[in-house]
Amino acid sequence: MMPSKTPFAVASLAAALCLAGCGAPGGGATARLPTLDGQPPLVVAHRGASGYLPEETLEAYARAIDLGADYIEMDLVSTRDGVLITRHDPNLAISTDVASRPEFAARKKTIQVDGETQTGWFSNDFTLAEIQRLGAISTDAERPQQFNGQYKVPTFQQVIDLAKAKSRETGRTIGIYPETKNPTYFRDLGLPLEDKLIAMLEAAGWNSRGAPVFVQSFEPGSLKYMKGKGLKTKTVQLIDGDGIDLKTGAMTYAVPVDRPYEWTKSGDRRNFDVMVTPAGLAEIKTYADGIGPWKRYIVSTKGTIGADGKPVDVNRDGKINDADAVSTAPTTLVADAHKAGLFVHPFTFRNESRRLASDYKGDPANEYLVFYRLGVDGVFTDFTDTALAARGAWVKDMGR
């Protein structure tokens, strides 16, 4: 049997056809890019320059901006005194040095967060003043560790102020991309996120359709609530999954990333995959402007399966990961979303070899090119400079 086309082959063919129809470089015409608006895709710095510095700190955001990011992305959680801070998780043990602080040892506990049992220290048990005594740490052992503990946890207001200051300094508009993180969890604690977010955007002069802001959430109810309360910015429905079955390339689902937690609470047993169907996309269009899917909904991976029925450690590094797999042919999600009038900002692009399918040959630029050619409207990346370099090469190739 002939092997199926890789995403490289499919995407390259699409790009060639576009060039042929739109005018190749030097031919006198300018190619329209395959994004929803025909413009180059946005580069969104996921938690800042998190490939280089501890995530969601002012230093990580400033580095991403200096590298050229169009938008900086942040997750919002609440302190006990109701201040929005930028942390990916309510559990501070994941991204701060709280575990090494003896004065907070007694606050360690085991609770449920979106249906998942977690042990640690949680933002809602700390005042802002207490949290700002903590130091941020890297969440990936392969990334630089020498900055651990040096940078503080910022408030959302501090990040807004940074984006505005950097916009004035650089002469280019730096956008923000906040997420209401675990909104049901915080609402149940009496610390809802949404009204505070809207008020802060209003105070910043950024609650408008044309503002450099995307507001995102995994929970549709959070986005719908904010729209009903007067949020006017562009909004994004995030779409998650737990992992990939390397035998089939199919998405797998497990708590807490099987479905929006509000669905779980209401007894709705559907998974996130219902959102990527034409009907699901049409529903999203009623309350959001775009989708932020895990990139595996667009291009998945599939491993080599051994005689024992298990994935093979192809590169013999003792671990099974993307480097032992090949990418599969693209789905129609980007085209389907565009047809529904939704832009597509997939997450998350990273440089580490273990996160790259083997057919990308260890070069993260090759992965970006596949997605750019498919017409994604932006990418969430931990490595702003890599995403920008790949975008520049692709746009030049397209005659822009």
C-alpha cells in the first residue's frame, strides 16, 4: 500500500495551488494568504516567553514583546482578596516556590479542581500580598532553571500596564489575550472572574471591538456571561483534549480536559470534540469570534505499533512521545471554521524535540509551516522568535 500524504505534501500542494491562482512572487500580483482575513497569522506569546523564562511573569511578557510578539497571553485566577493574577493554575505548587516557604506549610491541602484531585497550595487561600512574596519557577525541567524564584507573580493590571508601556516604547500595538481560568471553580468559591475582567478592560479603554484584546475560555458559559454583561472585545472558545491514541491518531479524553467543567456539573457528558463539528462550530459562532483548539485537532500524530500492540520507542530515548510518531494528514477543521466565520488560533507550539513529530526532522519551523499553509489565523507559542521566523519565511514565500 502506498503511504498516505504527510501534512507537508498536502500543505505544500495547497500552497502551490494558491500561488498559481493568486500570483507568484515576481509575477506582478500579491498572494492572498489562506487566513480568514487574508492577513499574516498572529503570533501569540503563550504565557509570555515561557520557553526562556518562568511563565506568566512581567519578565517573560517583556521578553516576548522584545522578541516581536503580536499578543501576550495570560491565564487569570483570583486571590483570596479578589485580585486577578496571572497564573496558569489555581494550584501555586505548579509554578511558584510556595512549597519551599515554611510560613505557608500549613496551607497545603488536597481538593478537587474541575473534577481532578489536586494537592498543593491554592491561590484562593492567599492574599495578593502573600502571593507577591512567592517566586515564579519554570514548569518544564528541560527549560532554563536559573531564573527560578527571581521573578514575582504579577497582577492582571500590571500586565495591562506593561502592554501599554511597551506599545508606547516600541511604536507598535501589543495586544493581550486573557483567559478566564477555571471560572466555575472560582465562581463556586464566591470569587468570580468575569465582572472584574470586564471592569479592568473598560478602565483600560480596551472594551471595544477594535481593541487589541482577545478574551478566551474553555467554558462557553463564561464567554456567554461576559457577552451578556457588555464585553465587546473579540472572544475565543478554547477546545481541549487529554492526549492522542498513538495506535489510531484519535483524540483521547480524561478529567479535567474532557469537557468544559460547567458541562460536567450539569450532567452533560459530551466531550470537547462536539465543538469541532459543523454544528458545534455554528453554535460557537453565536457567542464567540474564533476557536483556540489544541493543535492535534488539526494535525494529529500516529506512532509505530510493535508486535505487543504497544507504541514503539523509535528513537530509543526511553520515552514514548511525539518524536516517536509521524504527523497525520490534516483534518478539515481550519476550513470548516473559516466557513462558519470563525478564526482559528491553535495551541501550543514548542521547540523541544520530544514535542515534534519525527517527520518535522527536529526543526520546529517545519511544524509551523504546515499550520501556516493550512490557513490558521494565529498560533500560541512558547517560543515567539521561532514562530516569527517561520512566519516571515512563509509570508515571503507567498509573495507578501
